[in-house]
Amino acid sequence: MTNLGIIEDTPEYTIYQARYKDTIQLFRKNKQTGLIEIKFTNDFARASGYQSIGDMLRHEPEMRFQLNMYCGGIPEYIQIIDRQFCVKTNISTN
């Protein structure tokens, strides 16, 4: 990743932008929790080797299923936890 820079700073988040594989990736960091998320965009899909989000979901049916089940569709941001992409859900376990 190159040219990492802050593009917006709000009371809740710091938004960063970086170039990666000829794409622009957007990240936001929660100021209270430190949680980092990446914006789920066509550039995200292209950096992962797909033509678009639609192409990614066509080739990754399990991902499509999980996004629909846990998020009700395509989320705006995906969490990054221990260098793994995760989706935020409202489901809790006992």
C-alpha cells in the first residue's frame, strides 16, 4: 500500500485512503475502539482479483450467502480483525 493519508477526521472515525494494486482503498478507524474497517467497493473487489463486487459475489457464493444472511445485503464497510476480513453482525451467541 502506498500514499496512505487521512482524508477525513470526524469525532467518531479517522478515514484513510491508500493506493493498492492500481485501486484506491478507503479505511476507517474507530477512535474509541481502534477497530479498522475497509470500504467494500468495486476497487476492493478489483484489488482481490475480481472485476466488480457483483463479479466477486458470483464467484464466491459462500460470501454472498453470508453477507445476505448476516448483513441483509452488501455492507458499506468490512472489519479487519487480526488481518482477516470480517462482517459486523447483530447475532450473538449464548
